[in-house]
Amino acid sequence: MKNRIKDLREDRDLLQKDIALFLNITIRQYRRIEKGENELSYNSLIKLSEFYNTSVDYILGIINNIEPYPKNKSYNKIKDLRIENNLYQKDIAKILNITQPDYSVIESNKNELSYDGLIKLSNFYNTSIDYLLGLTDIKQPYNKKVE
């Protein structure tokens, strides 16, 4: 991710302070994000994807297609996918290697998954992170990037 957000910023001739101001964080915090030392919140990821007109999947380096998914602003679908697949919170918590109470807090939107957690869930459900976060109604992800 760190290279993608830096490249997107530089392609638009923006400074770190410009993006920090846009995200309402300090320049120091933003620098740490670009270096990969800190993670962006879901809201900041969403703001950047909208600002750069791309997908969260692209920003996180999961896909190489810079085009955004068709947009839809609804709600995160993490809980819906679990129920749709007849799974319990403990099942998903095991996949994410966290406790069921920790997962419950994530489902109730009182905490956020790490990037790794989002990636694990998108792979498990074979969907995009943008779909998980409620940014699109398109379930099927774009082709994953080839290493």
C-alpha cells in the first residue's frame, strides 16, 4: 500500500501535507502511513479511494486495475456475508486468528479489521474489499494482481 498511496499522490503533484490536511491528520502521521509504519482507518481509505477515483483494493495493492468499482455508499457487509454463508462469529474469528468477542466488536462497527484481516476476509468470501466496506454492490472482485 505504501507505494500506491505515494505514487497516487505524486502523480497528482501533491505534497504529503496536502493529503494529511485532506485526511485531517498530522503530516507526521501521514509520513508514517506512506512508510508503512501505520495503517489508515477505513474512513481514510474510503476518502482516498474517492479522492483518487480508484478502489480500496487498488490502494492496498490487491489488484492492478486502477479503475474503481461501480460505486454504492451503503454499509459494510461483513456481517451480511457471514450470515449469508451460514457461519458463526466464532468461525470467522478463527479464520482471522482473533477471539469471537474481538470479532463481535468489528461486526458492530466499534473496531476495525487490520489490512491483513480485510484481505483474509475478501479472499475467504471471494469478494473485493470495496464490497466488504459497502462501497460497491459488485461482489466479484477484479482479477487479483499477478506477482
